Amino acid sequence: MQYAPDVLLAHARAARMPGFAPTSRAADLVDITQVDPAIALDIRYATARNFLGFPVYPTPRAFLQRPAAHALSHARALAARHGYGLLVYDAYRPWHVSYLFRQAVPQDLYEFVGDPAIGSRHNRGCAVDLTLWDLATGRVVSMPSGFDEMTSRAYVAYAGGNKGARALRDLLGRIMAASGFLPLAEEWWHFDYVDWQDYPVMDLPFDAIGRDTTP
């Protein structure tokens, strides 16, 4: 039986987040575009253009822990030296959304979605999904796979497809590594801030974060 999106979302919001160990830093989520307005957004989970086919965020915004947001700004400046900008698909993700993702995919695709039992880096505000766009043309570059494509083409080590697309994937990886982010082997677009383990797993809705965050 297929359920309507509002029913699935209501079920996910009602799920009880498990207890997690205390962390050394308190949450300090900031809107990344307030830290660096030159970072572009295409928040797919605020639209129907995602693997679920319906929006799960109420608004197309992106939040990270403050040090991660500043590290991302550093990455944006490095990308500009190569003629590219950064386009963010997703950043902080409330825990109940990760719970929903896990329910929405078969077990053989679990490697592409976080385990809600342990919490994801996205839930900590320390993961960002992104790509490059060409500053000269304004076009998003071609990568070996699409965003959220759950196939081997999404792997960082994928050696097939177009050579130019692989080169751009690897350039993105070098830019992010030089800015304090770690790659996820299964997803070329996903990067974790190096100190992610210092921050708590959260289920804070976007509208509770507030619109008055400062850099």
C-alpha cells in the first residue's frame, strides 16, 4: 500500500528519536547564505525534485554549524579560483527526515541513506551535499551521476563515464578537503565537516532555528 506524502511525513515526525551520548559542543546552527551570500542553493528536499518525489522541508534554506559554515565559505573562495561556484543541495537535516528516508528505500540501498539509530552527520548540522557551477556560464557542471542517484556512478571512486565529469568530481573533492571536509565514499556530493562528532544529533525544525542568525 502506498501512503500519501502528508501521512508519511506525519508518521516520521511522530517517531521518537533515540537518546544519544552528550557532545563537547553545543549546537550553533547558522544560515550558510548569511555567512556567505555567494553560495548558491538548490535545496532539493524543499521541492518535489528528489528521490521521494515530494517536499520534506517547508522552505529552501540551508544551515550548518557555525565553524562548518565558515569552512564552506573557504571552499567557495577556493572554487572561485578555478572559475566555479558552489551549489548546495542539502545541509542540516532534522532527524525525523532521516527516519523518513530510511523507511522510503529498500534495504539494499541503505548505504545511500543515514541510519536513524545512530544519527547522521546531516542531523548534526555538519554535512553538506553540493556540486560546482560554472561562474562564466552560470551552468551547473556535469558529474558522473545525478544528485541522490543511488547507483555505483555516485561513488567517489567510480572510474566509468565521462573523463571530464570525473575530473570535476575530483576537483570538488580536493576543494572540500582543503577546507576541512571529509568525503563520503558512496556519494561524490556529500562532505562531512571534520569535527562533526563534537556536535549533537538534532531534530530541530527549520522554523525553530530562527531567521536572525548572524555570521
